[in-house]
Amino acid sequence: MKLTAVFMAVPEGYIGFVEELPGANTQGDTLEEARQNLHEAVQMVLDANRELSAKAIAGQTVSREPFDLASP
């Protein structure tokens, strides 16, 4: 699965976000810094979503399995 990173030059440097992942956004003084920061932001969003999910299903009987977006 590939996601789309969008970067835009602003007076303060660069901002960046991932189109397909709301909440994954960042900024940096340089394009390279914004790219690195975006990797961290994506990881933070995924970690936060996992934590929220764990709290929401706590005490429930659930089944977990790998999910591959490329296969039906």
C-alpha cells in the first residue's frame, strides 16, 4: 500500500501531510526535515489509533487478523 505525501512551501519552511491519513501532518524548516517529521507523524497517528481501538474494545471478545489492502 502506498500513500500520498503532499508538501507545500510556506514562508516558515514546508508543511506536509498524507492525503489518505487524516491527522498525519507536520512542518519543517527544510523539505527534508518535513519529510522526516511526516514519517514520525504517521507513526504517531497509527499508534494513537491503535491505543484508541484497544480502549474501545477492552473486555470484548474480538478476532484480529492481518489485513492486506491489495487483496480482496
